[in-house]
Amino acid sequence: MEKLNGIIWSWFFLPCLLCCGLWLTARCGALQFRRFGQAMRVAFRGESDRGKEGISPLQAASTALASTLGTGNIIGTAQAIAMGGMGAVFWLWIAALLGMVIKYAEILLALRFQIRDGRGNLAGGPMYYIEKGLGRRFRPLGIFYAFFAALSVLSMGNMAQMNGAVASITGAVSEFRPLDAGSEFRLRLFLGLALSASAGIILAGDAKRVGKVTTFLVPLMSGAFLLLTLLVIICHAEKLPGVLGGIVREAFLPRSALGAAGGLGLREALHWGVRRGAFSNEAGLGSAAIAHGSARAGLAPEHALWGIFEVFADTILLCTLTALAILCSGVPIPYGSAPGPELLRAAFAGVFGGKSAALFMAMSLFLFGFSTVLGCSVYGLRCAEYLFGGKGGNVFRLLFPVCALLGSVMSTGAVWAAADTVNAIMALPNFIALFALSGLVGRETQTHFFGKKSTKPAE
């Protein structure tokens, strides 16, 4: 599976992400740079519409952020460094800068081709802008996307994330009281039952209830994580200039100095930086557009600026702080392997002590993992409704907590590898639509933000 992932991500996803990002940057007039300040203001100015229809822009963004602010920020960043060397962080930044305009385009298209489903609710996302934007004959491509997106939600967005959330709690408990195999299983089962029931109840309230919960969770967990990672970096501030220089220097070396023993170089840095960057912020996957497609929005280009903020907050901010905390702390890095949360936990332990670090990492992984489960539940629900109508949504509401419970007690090593494959496959129809509809995105962006009138009639 990992060999297949290497081929798919190196020869398909990476070229598509780079080419699509550069193409949309040109068509949109480098929007992510020229309107970056405006995107930040959109995120902090509060509600722009308090009507009762659909979910609010803030709830849509919180749902999207909840699905991206997950274990990818902690485990994914550590894996990027270990598998690609320090230089992978640089390419993670490049992927984020290009991902900003890609995610902006996905949200814009989701709102541009927004529909009302059979129950009168607002809905949008790649499957809808594929079908409505490219034409009815491309509906099989939309079905293809929705199927693999739902599969990704049940595996990566649900089972693997729930496994990480539950494992973080059991790991913290074992720091204070050793657990035998039977006690650990019973604790995981109890936590799995409680969390899966909670996820089922929240999902029963549709996107509105998920949006309300994530609006509370996202600022709480992000703020605490930002504070403690900053403290670790400050405590090792003398190493920061060298680390930053090493990140830039090793991004272009044919053989990474820190990872020489593992045979790491430019190819590995580029591959793992882009791969884990996309895994973290989901730019190119189109999933965040599903959350925003349920939002009531006035001007689509204005609302789509949330995509720029989401990638910035997720990758440029949180992933960077995670990487700097690990690298500045000087903890041994197992180059060539795929570590879990132990690298960041070791970095925290050097400042706060082993037990305090274990508790904080447990709470971080728990909140990140559970919020991702909630955010992704909306994506799977919308995909199921697109594929099978209202009955499909009802079946998904029953299936989702069952998969969450299974994920809490089973080993999901293979699920993580399979999810990488599913994510790359679901991106295929989304990239086709982004390239095909880039002209529409460019015209609306240039007209709205830069006052350039389109010379072509509206599509």
C-alpha cells in the first residue's frame, strides 16, 4: 500500500497540486497574497448573516477547520520531518501557499453551484460543481468523488481519528497507572461507546449542531496548542535561527544533512512536505467545500476567503509551530521511519516534565481527533445524501457511530495507509473540475476584487 501511495502521490497528486495552484494563482491575480489581510479580517469580524437558513459562515468555517485541525497537525508534521528531513517543512509551506488559492476556488465553486436538496437544505461541494459546472454528462465523475469521499470519511475521518483520540487517553492513564491488556481494552471500549454516542447525537442535528459544537471546540483546542508550542520554542529560542536556516537550506540539498543516514534528500523533502501538507489542510481534496456549501453566504468571493484563512491557520501556523517545537527541542528524530505523537511529547517533556507532557498530548490528540470526527461527519453525510438521497443520509447517521466505536478498539495502521490512497483517488475528479472551471473562478475573482470587467458572458 505504501509503495502504491508513493507512486500516486509523487506522480499524480504532487504535480496536480503544484500545477493547479500555480494556474489558479495566475488566473486569480495572486489573490492569496494581495488579499491576505482581507482574508484575515473575514475570519475575525464575526457573523455576517444571522438568518435562520443554512448554517452561518462562521459555523461552516469551524466545521471545515475541525476536520483539518486533527492528528495531521501533530503526527503528520512529525512524519514529514522524519520521512523528508528538515527541508520538508519548507515544501509544506509552499504547498500551503498554493493550497490557499485552491481552497478558495473550491469554496467559491461550491457556493456558485449551491443547490437545495430534497429536504430544502442548502448543499454544495465538488460533486455538485462537477455535475452542474461541467454538465450533466459528467455526473458519473461526481458520483465517483462522492463515493470515495464517503469512504475516506468512514476510514480516515472517523475510525483512525477516533482510534487516535481514545489511544491518547489510555496512554495518559498508563503514565499514572499501568494497564494490562484487559484493562486497556475495557477503557477503550468505554471511551468508544461514550464518544461514538456523542458523535451520533451531534450528527443527528445535521450540519447546524455540528457547526455549533465545532465553533466552541476549535478556538479552545487551537489556543491551548498554540500557547504551549510557543512556550517550548521560546525556551529553546537560541536554536531557532539555526533551525530556520536549516529548513531553507535542506529544502534544496540533493542529500539532507540531518537525514543523510536515512538517504533523505530533495525528492523526499518535496514528496513528504507536499503530501503531509495536503493531508493536513485538505486543499485539493475538495472536502472543505462541502461544509461551506451548506452555508448561507451573500457574496461568494468574499465568503471563499475563508479558504485562505483555513490553510493559513492549519498549516502555516499550527504545523509550523509543531515542527519548530520538535526541531528546536533537539529530541532525537528517527529519520526514515513514520513516528506517532512521541516526538512532540518528548519536546514538551523537556520543558514541562514527562507526566504533564503526557496529559497535554492526550488532551490535544483527543480534542483534535474528536473535532475531526465531527467535521468529517458532515462531509460523509452530504456525500451519502448525494448518492442515495435522504435515506442514504439516515443510513449514514446509523453507520457513522458504529464505525467510530470500531475505530476506538481496533488497530488502524492499515487504515492510515489506505486513507492516503483514498484521499489521492478522490482528488482526481476534483482537480479535473478545478482546471476546467478555472476560467469562471478567475473572472469572478478579478471582477469582484480587482474591478476588472469580464469580456465574456456569464456562464
